Amino acid sequence: MKFVDEATIDIAAGNGGAGCMSFRREKFIPFGGPNGGDGGRGGSVFAVADRNLNTLIDYRYARRHEARNGEAGRGSDQYGAAAEDIVLRMPVGTIVRDAETEEVLAELLEPDVPVLLAKGGDGGFGNLHFKSSTNRAPRQKTPGWPGEQKKLKLELRVLADVGLLGLPNAGKSTLITAISNARPKIADYPFTTLHPNLGVVRAGPERSFVVADLPGLIEGAADGAGLGHLFLRHLQRTRLLLHVVDMAPFDGADPVALAKGIVKELRKYDEALYEKPRWIVLNKLDMVPTEDRAALVKDFIKRMRWKGPVFQVSALAREGLDPMVQAIYEHVAAHKVQAPPEIDPRFDAPTPVAMAEPADD
């Protein structure tokens, strides 16, 4: 399936039905009163997050979504029927913006919770609505109110706990394959990953987190070079960034210079993203002679002036992965926002009422 994380659509809620002007006409009733009913309400447009969806590809091709209009009122006190609402199902993590004002209308973070995007118009009033003791034969009626129409910009930001960051061909896809259930495309050339991949990592019974693999970054990514800058938005909801560094580049480049270039691009793109917790994963150490690994890692940390966590792994050989996975889970679990416990009103202790002290005689 093609991964699409942006789309622009037009939505239109239904118009309200017009009110009816009618009078009762029956045999032997020469002065029948008004009996024109009100119009029905137009259909509204709602958005709902669906955990079974992971792309906005449906909205790339279906760009116009309209709800039906409400029915007009009729005589004999008959009100018009309200139109059905339409529900647009989108992936969890979708941000809905007004395309003209850039105002954020909704952020779909909870599945199956409907969010109103465009309200349907109310129905018009029939002359039955205007009947009173002083106006027994009203000839007023009103048309239905128009429904809202909007042009929306949809932007998907995947919900992942951990994001993989690094140069193309640094081994990010191999790493996510080794630690999770994701199966991205893996090849021996750069830019193999063309869209984000999500994987669930199990750290033990009832212990899991979600990791996202993004296309690699290159120098100038913040200015539009390569593919990585198109998907950096997906890292903005993560709790931890794993900077994957290739310790055995095929062209003999300096890993420290390459790693500093990635950090520089990250900071140019978004300062808040740069300030996120970031750990370094030194990958492909199986390609470094055993007697040279310790000195190479020590030199890397010294020249990077790095004081955070560092993990020495080989994603291909599955070496050093379990300690890293356990440490990541502990960090993610410690920073998750716990929902406040629900209070059962049946067992809620009543608030004591202060008693007035008796007056002295």
C-alpha cells in the first residue's frame, strides 16, 4: 500500500430543509388553522480516528465529501426528516487544519471518538411555528439555514514511542526488523526506505512499545534535500529518538562527522525536535575487528562530546539488542502520561459539613 501522509479535501454539510406554509382544509371546517411543518436538519460531517488505518490514501482520490440536505416541511403538521450525518474515518494521529486559515480544527488521537468538522444547517420554520393567540393565520415561513463548507488539509503524524534517525543505509530498517514485527524493504543501497514503517517491540509479557523507521536524512535535508525532511514530522510525537550511526561506512567516511551533520539538520528543522531525548546506537560493529571496537567507540564518544546513553549493537548479527530494548522500554514507560483514576460516586466519601458552635448562654 502506498503511504500517503498529506491530503486536501473539500467537505460540505447539508442545508436545512425549508419550512412549509399550509392551512388545514377539511370538510365542515371553514377556518382551519396553520399546519405547515418545519424543515429537517441537514447532515453534518464528522471525523473519527480508526486504528485499522495507517495512511490517508483514500482521501488522495476522493476529495469531495458532501452530506445530504434536510427534507422540506409539509402540510398536516408534518416536519421534514433530518439528513444522515457522514463520518470520515482517518488514521490515528491525523491533524485536521483549515486550508485557508491554517487553524487546527481537530487532532485525532483517540480512536472511535467523533469530532465535528462541519455542522449541518438547521431546518426552516413552517407557519405552524408562528401561530399565536394574536396571529391565528400566519403566512410566514423561513428557508433552511445553509450547512458549513470547508476546505481541509489533512496531515498524518504517526503515533510512535521511539523514532529511528540516521543517514541512508545506516541500518535502521535492519534494526527495526530485528527488534520488532515490522518487515520493511532492506537492500544494500541508500534510500531503500521511501516511507515510514511502524513496528511493535515486545520487551516482555505486557511490555511493549512502538518504533518508527523513517527515510534517511542527508546534508541539506532541512532545506528540502532528500526524502527525510518530508517525514520528520512523524518524530514530533515520539518520546525518544534513536540516532543510528554506521560505524563501518562503505566509503570510509568519518562516522563522527556524519553524526554531527545529522544533529545539525535536526536542529535546523525544529528546535523542539532537537531538544527531545536522544540516544546513540552504534550499529554494524560486527564489521569492525574485535580488538579495535573499544578504541573506536571511545574515540567516537570523545569526539562527539556525548554524555548520554550509547548502545553498541549489530542489527544484522542480532548482537547487543536486548539490553537496548529493555532500556528503551523503561524510559518510555517512565514518561507515559498516566490517566487519573476514575472516582466511583457510590464510594466517594461525603464532604463533611462544618457544624456551627453553640452560642454561650
